[in-house]
Amino acid sequence: MRNRLSNLYLVNLFTKERINLPPAESQVGTTKLERTVVGFRITCPEGSKPGKPMHIRSPVFWIDEKTKDYLVSWGLGTCCVVYSKKGDNSWTQIPEALDCCDMVYKDHKLYFFSYSRDLRIYDFSGEAPREIFWCRCVYVERFAYDGGGPRRPQVTDRRRLVVTKLVVTVTGDVLKGDFKRVYSLGDESMLLDLGITVLANNYEGISRNSIYFNASHNITSDIFLFNLETRKMEQLHKFDCSSDQLSGNRWFLPSFTQAVVA
């Protein structure tokens, strides 16, 4: 979570236990953050003008409910990816992870892909992350939407939607979600916003061979289910997010090996 002073922390929603995270400006690396009255200014080491507002991209975290070991990671604008683990007093930068588009953290591995088509996998099981896979093989789909349906964007379009989403299956396979049809997930279900699939019979209330996702419109935020067998969509919940206390839906999956929040 981030409060109005841009302080970062974790909160257990059931016990109200709070874990304070290092200040965002405490960075180990070449990208610099400067705290201002309204937030932060970011300066990348090369090719970026100073004074750009900070933008957090694709934040993920994992926590062990027994030991309280945790890892938090997010894209620091287009400059790099940063992470912090239990006991750290600062954020460590991964400088080669540039231009973050989406990330997934699962089973001590960080799956990262960029707008520059890089797909990287980092192993966090040791003291420091180790890159175990890299390829320039992911095409990022962008579409514009003007009320008449999605279309390829033009340079003059102000509102462009990135529709590519990274998904990691139960077995660790990497899927790239876009407008291509998915025919079957078998006994698994996809939590699209988390970027993972789960075995449906391990979680009460989760339907097999289905995709769960969020959709926001004006002041409402909805949760939908799309059944791949029937090809039908069902609205599960609808939330009013007009209150300052609510910012939208968030997924929580309690498990010692896959506890993740989107």
C-alpha cells in the first residue's frame, strides 16, 4: 500500500499487522529519486531528462505467513525494476530490466517483460537475483478504443490501451495474453490480474477452466468470470469506488508458496 505521503508498507487485512517498507527514495543503483511536496522526481542514468514524475509499474509481492519473509518488486517508471526483501533498508535496482510492461512473481521467480519485447526470468531463491532466461520474443499489442470497438492505434491517438498480459501457469509455463483465443485451461483457472493460473480444486469457490478478471468503468469496479467451456461471461461482483477509501478491486491468494497481490 501507499499512503498520501507516498510511504510504502504491507498490511495484513485480517490481523491489521503492518510492515513498513524502505522509503522509495532509498535506492541502490544509478537511477535517482528525489522526494518533493507532491511526490517524487526521477532521473534515469541515460537518455532521460531529470524531473519526470515517478510512476510505479506492475507492483508484485510475496510473503510467507509463517516466517514473515517477503519480497516486494515494482517497475520504477521506464528506468529499471527495484526490489526489497525482509531486512533490507533500501530498494535494490535491476538495471537491465528496462521499460517495464508487466511482471509476475511465482515460486521465487520474477517473470518480467518490457515494451521493448524483452522477456526475462530472475531466480530469487538465493541472496541476490540471478537471471536464468532472456529472449527478445514478446510482441506488445496496443489498441485504441473510441467507442466503436478496438482498433490499431495511430500516432495521433491520445488513449491507447496495452492489451498484452503475462501469465504463468501452475507448471511454470509462460503465456502471453492478447486477443488470441484460449480454448481450454483444463483443471486450472486463470486469475488474469495476478498473471497466474491455479488448480481450481485447491481453492473453494473457484471454477475450473475459467478466467477471472477485473474491469473498471467510471466509479465502479467489477469482477467477471469467463467460462471457456460455455463461452459465457458472468458478473460476480460490482463495487462502487467513488469513496476516497476505495481504489478498486485487488486479488489476494493465501498460500505459503503463491501468496501474491495485484
